[in-house]
Amino acid sequence: ADYLDNGNNKMAIQQADKLLKKHKDLHCAKVLKAIGLQRTGKQDEAYALAQEVAALEPTDDNSLQALTILYREMHRPELVTKLYEAAVKKVPNSEEYHSHLFMAYARVGEYKKMQQAGMALYKIVPKNPYYFWSVMSLIMQSISAQDENLSKTMFLPLAERMVEKMVKEDKIEAEAEVELYYMILERLEKYKEALDVVRGKLGEKLTSELQSRENKCMAMYKKLHRWPECNALARRLLLKNSDDWQFYITYFDSVFQLIDESWTPPAEEEHSLEGEVHCSIEQAVNFIEERITEESKSSRPLRGPYLAKLELIRRLRHRGCNDEYKLGDPEELMFQYFKKFGDKPCCFTDLKVFVDLLPPSQYTKFIRQLLDVIPLAAAAENEVALPGDIKALQQHLCVVQLSRLLGIYHAMEKKQKLAVVRELMLRYRHGLEFGKSCLKTELQFSDYYCLLAVHLLLDLWLEGEEAAVWQCLTLLEEGLSHSPSNAQFKLLLIRIYCRLGAFEPVSELYSSLDAKHIQHDTIGYLLTRYAGSLGHYAAASQSCNFALRFFHSNQKDTSEYIIQAYKYGAFEKIPEFIAFRNRLNSSLHFAQVRTERMLLDLLLEANISTSLEESIKSMSLSPEEDDIPWKELRDNRDLTVLFSWDPKDRDISEEHRKLSLEEETLWLRIRSLTLRLVSGLPALGHTIQPKNSEKTAENGVSSKIDTIRALLQQLEAAVDSGKKFLEQKIQYPVLGPPPTRMAGFFSNGSCQCQTSLFYLVSDIYELDTNGLEDSAEIQERIGNSFKSLVERLTDLFNKCKGDLIEVRDGTLKTHPNLLENLVFFVETISIALWVSSYCDSVLRPFKSNLQKKKKKKKESSVAMPPVFTHFLDYVTELQTLTSNVIDHIKGLEIILTALKLEELSLKDTLLLQEEKKFTKTVQGKVQSSYHHSVQEIGELLKKRLDTIKKLKI
């Protein structure tokens, strides 16, 4: 066991063998040996050994524990349940084995059996937790039941009765048990009863969370539309803590609800269960003013009351009452707020919500008013006035962010914008003085100046200023050198490098972000979208692996969380964990990465290091199966991970999200169908009965071609939908979702090539079943297909020609679309070769038959059917074309190596010396990345060329 713990698996196996020579029936030694075998990659031997022991139904703790570990490593949790089912039969009164059995069922989600196991445990040892495990399993049955009705009429009422029994017998002990009762009543929509539980004696047990009772009461009042209670409770809680924002929202919601219902308090008795109720705007206005007066007496400044006043103004305006309540002018209130809280980083996000209260004509005046109160000092007459401490710097930063949000920078001319960029960078470098003592992991106080400068330069780049994008990269790299753990710098660098077609620097940046757990799903798209499409195949494999490792471990990890939740009675978390797991399993990104990873593996290996058939078998791919949950697909991408201070009309909108999801799904459908079509090729090549034989239908091959034809129709439909979608010419914001590769796939002709290749498969199959004799028409059709394919592939190659990086007017311009076209070319030629090897497998037997006939008849000339010449010409032309592309790539490599970037006269003399250093680095990175892409693409094409040479029949 020690050897296993230290990872020395071979020694562990040897030690176990020694033990087994002496005691050949030592179960535990066998299992430990099996663990060693499993970890050294001998899965089959390990499984056989484990089953030997399991068949004996062991009941000793060591063997059971060891087998549990082994099965878990094999990802076969269902075997653990069988193990403990047997152990419990033999030792029926063991509390330990029963609870292991319960947890084993929890791992595989067998809720019905969990319910029974929980009750069996309770019978042996009447402890409350066991009883409630059983109740929770009923709730889980109700959640997982497909039939809504069944869960409302059977599972939940049964769970409710089980808890009521405990309540009547006064056996409720723990807070978790009350939580569970509340959860059942809430799911049954018995809100009144739930409220009584929380307000009654049982509610006193709800103590672990702050305001747990109040929050639950509030939720029930809202469900029951009891606005007087909502209002009174919110009012009471705000008196206790006037900084709790959620209760301001409830307070306002309920006041306006009561006004709309023209509710009046009863004359005699209490206003409501929770005390006094406010039901008029006057009361609300007075209440907020009182909170502000109270705040001025408190020892630390509170933001809540001031923001609540702005929120109330916003709501009143929305209802059409402008200023009859004398709450003051929003502009003045925001100014006062800035004076009080402007040195806090949250000031900008607080005010951002309320800027639409300002009329656009006042924007410039408002910003000037804010600037006037910041203590800035200029060293000389014409110089920029700079802050003297961090407080003043934060205030100034807040104003700059607001200027961007109000669109003041967007309205400027190019010259003004450049002047602002200079000023922001000056302020950025000056601000670094305040952060000299910062640790490597801390951000510099002035980082946002640098980011805002880059945003301005991005505006200029989009308006056609080519040099601006290089300046963006320069400033970001400089920023990163001072603030090495600033994620925003890294994310923005990733986006810009990818837009320029340079993937090499991105891998390193992404891994330095140190993305954890769920982030592989939320921001992984930044990496996986570009790696393969820019020709960095090795990096693409690696980035897919990162993501897939997370998705696969999610299954196992979630089971462990659920088990912990049972152990500690955190019942309300269990449905959340299950929902989390489902959300990840139906993640759009997961489906994309799975599909792209398999296509990539085929591209790199099929018919190079292993045959196409073996590759497909090892991925257990089959054309009939579609494992993507199309209807449940969830877009878990975080599209706002990059900070943006853009005004609403330029920022990413709900509409953009919807369109991006639609585009991603369409593209995924095309890719997934392509993968399934390729996976159907090997099955067609297996021996085919002549057409008059009756076996065709039984041996399943005829249905294989039907599958291929059906998939081809689906592909055509998906392509049509894709084209329709692209007709909308959607432009996402520059920091919004990156567009898919679909537009390039259509415009460069790869799509037509790939589709016609799959049509060719259908024709060749037909030739195979009809034989050579009476198939002149099919042969001619195949010949024409070969001709047009070569033309199309040549067209595709022509769209890859041109310089990848060119120097124009002293600035660099990259052409990432040429790189993407090259990558599509490699993929399309690979599909062409897989189809060709299918042709080859069909034509070879025909040829050898003809040669046999020739020998028999001793004739000197048996006429060769035309299809052979067509095929040979086609293969020769493919070979020539591929050689040409390889030569073209060699040429690109030479040009890229010869590019002397140092000599670029960076005409922008505004660049300081230190910036020039970073510009050099950035351009070097882009050049090296393109060089790397071209090398990888060239290497792969050479391997493909070798497979073409083998195709001479």
C-alpha cells in the first residue's frame, strides 16, 4: 500500500505477488495488485483480478475499501454498489456497510434505492440523519421525474408526510431538518405552510446564516403577494442596517405595489404581521431622507442611503412623476456622491447605473464639475496636472471611466484621441510611483489608465488606423511588465493577438491566467476558438485536453460533493450540484471541444500513424450516433469577462448573445455532421455482396450507405441555414463574442469541396454494387466529379496565396484569413485522401479480377474501364497540387524569416524609447507565431503527400 501511495506501482505489484505466493487467497493483496496494474495501464488484467475477488463477495473492510478505490479509478462506480449489496446481505446489521451502500447509490444517482437504503439504516440505528437521507432521496426522485404531475402528487407529498411524522413526535433536532421541510413545502407551492414553519418554533433553529429566517419569510411573502408584510419587514431590516441594498429594492417594489392596489392600513389593529407599513410616495421619500440623516451620524460612511435616493428618483421618473417630491437634481446628487466616495474604486460602478438620469447636453459640464474638485497639481505652466496621492488618483480615474461611459471620447477626432492616449499613458506611468511597494501579485493603482488608452486605440484601429493595433499590444505588454498578474491585460492581449492571427504568445498568456475549474468552460473559448484554426495543431490538442479533462472530471467530482452534502446535512445544496452537473454536461463549449478534438486527431493521425478505421474505432465513433444534446445546449461562455466602459449602444447586448449562440450552434452542427460522415467511411469499404444477393439488407452495409446519404442531406440543410444566417452580416462589438469560422468556410470554397467529396462516396458505392460492366454512366459521373474537385481544390489553394505579413507605409499588416484558408485547405485535402483511399479499396479488387480474366483469355488487350484512368489522373493531380502547396509554404517560410522587423521605421515618433523596446518584442512574437503556424501546416502536408503516393492502383 505504501508503494501505491508513493506512486511506485511496479514495486507494489512485485510485493503483492510475493505475498500471494505465500497466501494465495489473500483478497486484499489481489486488489492492491489490481490497483497497481490499473495505474500502469493494464486495465484488462486489473479488471479480471478485481472480478475474481468480487465474485467471492468479501466482507473484510480492507478488501472493500481497496476495491472501491479501484472501481473509482476505472470510472465504474456502479460496481461499488454490487459490492456493498453483497456485503450487506452477509452482514445485515452493519451500520458502516449500509452507509457505504447508501453513498455508493448516491454516486450513481439511484434515488429510489437510496431511499430504501436510508430507511434500512434508520431501522438498524435510529439516528435522525439517516431518516432525512431517505426524505431527501424522495425529493431527488421528484426532481429527476420526467412527469411533473408524478412529483407533485406522489414523491413530494410522501416526503412531506415523513417529515410531519417527525414534527408530531417532536423529533426534529437539527437546522438541516427544518431546511428540508421548508424545501418540500416550497416545491409543493404550500407557501402559507412554509411561512408558518419559518415563523414558528421550528424556525428558531434557522441560525447558521445571517438573516436566514427573514430572507425565507420575505421569499414567501413575495410568492403570496403579501406586499404589506414585504414592506414592513424590509423597512424593519433597513432600520437595523441601512446599507443592505436588496431590502431597498424590496421596499420600493412593495411601496409601488401597494400604491397601485390603493391599499390602506386598517384603522384599529396592526398594519401587518410585521408591523408598520409605508404605502405612499411621501412616506417613502421621508423614509429615505431619514436614512441619509441617520447616515451622517454613523462612524463609517454608508453608500446605501445615497444610492437609494437616486434609485427612488429613477423609479419616480419611470412612473412619470418628475420632481414634484423635491428629492433634488440627480446631477447635483451624483456630484455630492462623488465628493463623498470618489476615491473608492466602487464609485464608478455605483454611478454607472444612474447615468441615464443625466440629459446628454449636460455630460461635458458634469465631467468638468467633477474634475474641478480633484486636487491635481501641475509642475509647470503647460504640463498635465497630476494627483499627489492615491486618493486623488482614484478620483481622477473614476472621472476618466465616466467620460468613456458617457461617450465623450467616442465623439473625438483622431488627433484628439491620440492626445488623450498620450495623456492617459503619462498618468499611467506617473501612477506607478504609488505602487512601488506592491507585490508581484497585486495590481498597480494606475492600471486602468493603460487599459482605457488601449480601448481608445482599438477605436482608432476599427476606424482603419492600422498602426493603432500595434500600439495597443505595445502598451499592454508594457502594462503587463509592471503588473504581471493583471488578468485584464492578459485577456485583452489574447483577443488582439488572435485577431491578428498570432496564436503562439496566447498559450503562455492563457496558462499564466491559471484558469481554475469552471473557468475552462466560461473563458476556455478564447483559446479553443483560435488554436486549430491558426495552424497551431499541437497547442490546439493541448487546449482541448485542458477543457475535456475538466468536463470529464466534473462527473466524478460532483458525486463527491453530493456525498459531502449528505454527510453534513447541507440538503438544499444537493439539487444545486445536480443542476450544475447537468449544465456542464450540456455545455455548448463541451460539445464544441469534443467535436473539434476528434476532427483534429483524425487530421493529425488518420492514415498517417494509424489507419482511419483504427482511429475511428479508438474514439468509438459511429455515424449513427449523435451525442450532442441539441435541445438542451447551454451557452456558459462569459462574454463580459473583458472590462468595457463603452456606452450602452456600443456595448454587447442581449441580441448579440442570442445571435452568437445561434451562430455557434450552426457551426457546431456542420462540424459534427462532417465528423460523422468521415466516421462512416471505413464501414463502407467492407466486402459487399453483389446486387442480386439477398444478404445485402441483413449484413447491414446497405443501411450504412443510407446513413451516409441521410447525414449528407442534413449537412446540406445545415449549410443552407448557415448561409442564411451570414446574410444578416452581423458585427459583434470588438470585445464581444469572436465570430465562428463559418464565413471563411463558405467563402473560400472548402464547404463546396467537402460536400462534393461526400457525394462522390455515394457514387463510388453505387459503382461497387453495380460492377464495372453496365456502369458507363456512373463512371462518367465519377470522372466529372474528380475533374471538378481538382478545380475546386486549386481555387481553394489560390485563396491561400499572398503575403501573410506585409509592410505597408512603415506599418505591419497581417492577413490571418490567408492562414485560416491554408488550415481549411489541409483539412479538405485530408478528407479528399480518406475518400480516395475508399475509392482505392473499391477499385483494386476490380483491377485484379480484370487481370485474372486477361490471363485466362490470353488476350493481349482487355479494354480497361475509363474509371481507372480517371482515378489515376485524379491522384496524380492531387499529388501535383499538394507538392505546389508545400513549395508555396516553403516560400512563405523564407519570406517570414527574411522579414527584418527592426528596420520598420516606426513613423510614430511619439513612441518613447521604452515603448520601442516593447514594440519590437510584440512584432517579433507575431512574426515567430506565423512562422510556427506555417511550419506545422507544412509538416502535416508533407505527411499527407506521402499517403497520396501510396494510392497508385
